[in-house]
Amino acid sequence: MGLINTIQGIFSTQKAQIEDGTERIETTVFKGRKDIKALKIPSTVTYIGAEAFSDCTNLESLEFSSGLPNIKRKTFYNCKSLKSVKISGEIRFIGASAFENCSALEQIDIPSPVMKLDDRTFAGCSKLHTITLSDSVQYIGRSTFKDCTSLEEISLPKTLIGLGQTAFSGCENLKKIVIPASLTYMGHNPFYNCKNLTVESENENFRFEKDFFIDIKKRRVIAYFGKRTSLILPNGTKKTSDFSFKGNSTLEIVILPTTVERIGKESFYGCKALREVSMYDTVKRIDEDAFEACPSLRKIYIPIGCLEKFKKLLDEKYWNKLEEIE
């Protein structure tokens, strides 16, 4: 009964006061409503379905009380006018794309006991400049803050265990991140296209070596922040992470050491100045689009006797670039 009354109330007023006693708000039930400007979720609500308020493009303010354990996938996706969000209570998990494309949102506090921000939670929130993460947060998913172009600084909690791939990709004004000692997992290049970023590390497993950010345990290059034209990867590197050099505008010559066994997906994608790559027969795998969109690439140097091997590793369009050398 509470849910029925709530629906009728929202249809007739811009300030949506969900009735006390309401326990469930079902999937997509208010999706695309243009007449909701303010929304308060009472403590009796324990379930809000996926996309329940997505595309409510005139929604400006949102407040949660205690009772709700999680915010599901795309619950407030594309609420482009949403400026104010107050999260409180028992929320532990914020789902994928929950606030994606909320392009008017300027600041957000993630309180305890929230433990996980899923993939793309705040992606495309282009005005988001202030994010406060409580020490309860343990995991930040894939592309969680992708293209938050107003974000300049964020403090990662000392409790953080996992940081997903491309978590901060496209945060072009982000200036500084400190990797906490607690981190045990880092996905592929969380910092892709963060053009002004300085990364510091308090973690013995994730370290800088010159301009390379390296996963010590897995012996992989996660990201490269330099501007050199010629580059020799650190000896001992076993893998280039997906997207690790993607979009680099200065690299012309790259030499992979004998320890490299795998070149990750889109590792050198869009390196428009890249002319030459040298690699050894220790390479066992070259992933999808590793050298795609490299219009200047002329030579891929390989050891004598390895031509057939590298033809199997590379797409046919690269075969004419292969050259065997001693």
C-alpha cells in the first residue's frame, strides 16, 4: 500500500516524499520521470530496484536515511540535474553506474559503512570536484570515476584493498594520488589519460621506477608517465598491462627486454609517433589491438628464425612490418 501511495504522490508533486512504511521501490518504476525535483528515501525502505530513478533528468536533490543496504545498478543513472546527494544509514555497496552521467553533481561524501563502489559508479560526473571516501571503503571498481574531469585531488582510504582498471581514466585535471599500503590488487592502468597526475606510493608492491609505475609482484608495467621518445622497458618486466602506454604522444622507439612474455590489450594503442618496436622470442602473447592506431609504425624487429612465430601472434596487417635481425 505504501508503494502505491508513493507512486501517486510523485505523479502529482515535484517534491517526492516517499511514505514512511514503504519497504520496496521496484525496478525502473520511476524511470524517465521529468516531474521529480527532490527525493527523500525514508528508513523503512530496504530495497530499490535497478534503474528505479534513472533518466529523471530534473531531479536535483537526493537524501537517504538508514535502512537501505545497497544502491543497485543504474539507480540514478543519467540524472543530469542532480546536484546534492546525502548518503547515510546502512548502505554498504553502491552498484555499477548508480550515479553515472550525473553531470551536475559537484561533491559526494561516501560514509561508513560503504565498502564497495562498483564499476562506473560516478563515471561521467564532469562537475564532480570533491570526493570524500570513508575508511570503510575497500574496493573501487572499473572506471568508477572515469571522465570526472573537474576532479583535482582524491585521498584513497588506508583500508583500500582493490583498485579496478581505468578507475580514474580521463580525469585530466587530477593532480595527485597516493597509493596506500593496504592495496593488494590493481587493475590495468587505473590512470589512463590522466595528463597532469603525480602518483605516489606507500605500497611496497606498487612502485615507481623512473617514469614507470610497476606491479612488483606480477612484474608488469601498469602505466607510463614519461615523455621520452626512445624507451627501454625495465629489465625484469614480464608484461605490459592493458592500456599501459595508450595514447602516448612522444614515443617513437620502444625496446622490450628479454623478460617480456606478454603485451597487453591496447598497450600501445594510439601512440601516433611510434615508429619502431623491438622484441625477443620470449614474447608468448600479444593481446588485441596492442599496436592499433599507430600510423607511424614501420618496423617490428624480431630475432632471426622467429618470423613464423610472430605471424601467429600478430594480425596479418602487421606482417609486412616484421623484420628479423641478429
